[in-house]
Amino acid sequence: MALATYSDLQTTVANYLGRSDLTSQIPDFISLAELRLSRDIRTRRMLKTSTTTMVVADPTIGLPTDFLSIRDVFIQGTPRTVVAYISPAIFSSNSRADESGLPVFYTMRGNEMEFAPKPDSAYTLQMLYYSKPTELSSTNASNEFLANYPDALLYAALLEAEPYLMNDARTTTWSSLYNQAVTRINTSDEESEFSGVPLVMTVTSR
């Protein structure tokens, strides 16, 4: 079984389902599968860095279009300043949201990040975030999910297909296989990130 390209995946999904009449539907199953993986998987392969120059007195910055979740946020400088997350409710009651200065807090509102204090200079903000892979299509034959987690992507596509086919009996099978694959993927990534490396505690000051 080859799962190197989008075309391979479509063929394999059809073979597993034992159907040759789902040419129009299988791309939808795969798109839904990619959405499922985007919600359930967080690995180093999905990390990206975004660098933005803040605008003086503007406390907001738009999130990248492929944004899923944040790993780290800091302002470049010597030393770097870590920007800490606080909930929208706490942010709204925080008096520093009305101040100007070096931002030390942020919150999330819709598709924007909001900072406190408001920047008093054109600071360079760097964000490490988990990104959504570019969706598979006729013009994008592979992505991070297909290249690195083809089993989870296949099981997810099959899981999405069964309700359409009104074959509830198979849903449990694909759901179990999918959940096992996702658990192994996330666990393996965590273990490979820290395995064999002694943890060092550091103390930062502001």
C-alpha cells in the first residue's frame, strides 16, 4: 500500500471501503479528516515561527491564517521578554491594558492577539505556533499529515466516510484505530523531544 500522494490516499480510501463510486465524495472525507487531525495532533513538525513588527499604540496583531494554537510568545531584545497569556476576562480588568510600554501580557480575541501594555515602540514580536498544514488537493499532492502520519489520516478519512455510507458498524473500528494512532503520534513526539536530555530549570526575571 503506497500512501505517498493525495491520489494514493484517495485510491486507498476507496479500496478500504470497497467502493468505486465515491470519486466525488472521497475528497470531502479527506478534507474532514484533515480538520480532525488539526484539532487532535500537536507535534514539532507542525511548529512555525512568525515575526511581526508591532505598531506603536496599537495593542492588536492578527493571527496567521494557518494558526492553530500558540506555543511561545516573546519580544526580541536583550534579554528577550516573554509575553504571558491571560484570559480575556482578566485582561479586561487589568489596569495595564490602559498603559503604554513594553507588552508583558496578551490575550486572544477572535482572530487577533491583544497586548498589555500597549506598545510604546515598534517592538519585534516573535511567536512560535502550531500551524494547520496546507490542505491536500489536486495541486498539493502531500502535506505534513500525509508525509508523516498517513495511518491516522487514512483512519480519519474512513471514519468520516462511514456516516455518509450509513455503515455505523464500522465507525467503532475506525474510531478505535484513529484514536490509537493519534495517541501514539502525540506520545512519541513528546518522548522524542525530551528523551535523553536532562531537564534544566531556569528562572526568568522581568
